[in-house]
Amino acid sequence: MQIRIRILCENQASGAFKGEHGFSALIEMGGKSLVFDSGQSDTILQNALISGVNLREIDGIALSHGHFDHSGGLLSLLDVSGPKKVYLHSHALEPKYFISGKVKRFIGTPFTRDALESLSRELVFTKDMLEIIPGLHLSGEIPRVNDPDYREETLFREIKGNIEPDPFTDDQSIFIEGPEGVIVITGCAHAGLINIISYAEDAFGKISAIVGGMHLGMGMSTEKINESLDYIESVCPLRIVPCHCTGLKATARMLERFKNRTIPGHAGLLLCF
């Protein structure tokens, strides 16, 4: 069975494709398809059209977490695709903020639950791992085992009027049982890249590819980048596709370290397994 992953939204773009700060990928396997994340605007619609993708034919949508650059295009997507099942963690709809010094900026989902429900066939709230398509699993909450102290000091959520550091319980990834091992697709890896990869490996075995935002940019220390690259090297994936929030510095180090196993992501990129 062939597995196809087409990047529909990414910071970088090629040809006629449009880039924006965000992420979205269309996954096709076994005659089924799933859109993972939706970027921050209707850019996903333009890029799908250029790709020849009929969004009305997708079988469902999943969100990695509740930030605007992964969920902002969701209502536009549903407006075109028609009602679909939407898989997300219940905490994805909480208000979320970037706070640094005197700067406070809303970065959560730019719509209400009512608006989402009005366009969806069904909202499926996930906490545990869930098989959406045979062989394709939404991770559910990622255990913080191999990197238990991983956190992001400028990112917060609001619960019952109280603002607190965001533990990112809503951060989910996709694990696909591929022909050469597990394909891991991350949205932003807020749960910690090492935690995500190790969870996938414990559940399904050998890792064959890592695709998506790996959150090694945004001022991440050289020590943390090297620690993550050391871990990637230990699981020895055949393909590494850094996208979105991975950062130019970390991507450059991947190209230097992993050579042609590294394929920098961009809108319009098609990966086949």
C-alpha cells in the first residue's frame, strides 16, 4: 500500500504555491485521506487547487493543537470540503497566549466551538491514541518520559479565567505504520520532539521518517538542538522532513549531519512511501 503525504501549507513554498507561517498536510493511504492541520488562513484552499486535490473527497480532519497557525484555516476548509469529522483534543479550543514581558498576544483558535460544530459532521475529542484510518493513528496526549522537563516559557493557556503556563496536553502527532517503519508527522512538537518520537517507537517499533514542525527554532538553544539531533540519529530514520517551526539553524544542521536523508519541507512537496 502506498502512502502519500502532500504538504498543503508551510512557511516556504515552491512554484505557484503560496507560503505562510503555518502547517497542513494531506495524508492518503488505503483509499482514505486525512487533512492534518489547516494552516492559518485559506491558503490551504489555493494550494490544494494547484495540487489537483478535491477537498470534498477527504474523509476527515485532525488538529495537532490549538494555535492559530495550525487551526486558522479550518473553517474555510470545512466550508469547501463540506461537513467532516474533526479530531482534536478538548484543550485545543482553550484560549492561548504568547506572553513575554509587557507583550501579550492571543495565539489560539480564531473561532468558537459553536462555529466549528456548525460546519463539522462531528467533533471527536481525543485523549488516548486513536486509529482513524487502518494503520494511521492520532497519538493522543504524549507522555513526557524521555524529556520530562521540556516546556516553553512564553506560551500560556487560559482555564476558567486563569492564565497559566501551557502544558500542551492538546499537542498530538500522527503515527503511520508504513512499509519501512513508522512515519511520524508532527504539527509543532510542543510536547517535545524526543517525547513524540520515543512514544511512536515504543508503540510501533522502528521509525522510518519524521515529517513536520519540530520546534527547534524560536530561540531554541544550541544544546537543545544538538540533543534533539542526537536522538534523531539514534533512531536512524530514512527520511527527515523539517517544516514550519523547525528553524533555519536546525534545518541547516540536519542537512549537514544527515545529508540526503534531509528534505526541507515546503508547500507543494509530495512524499511517497
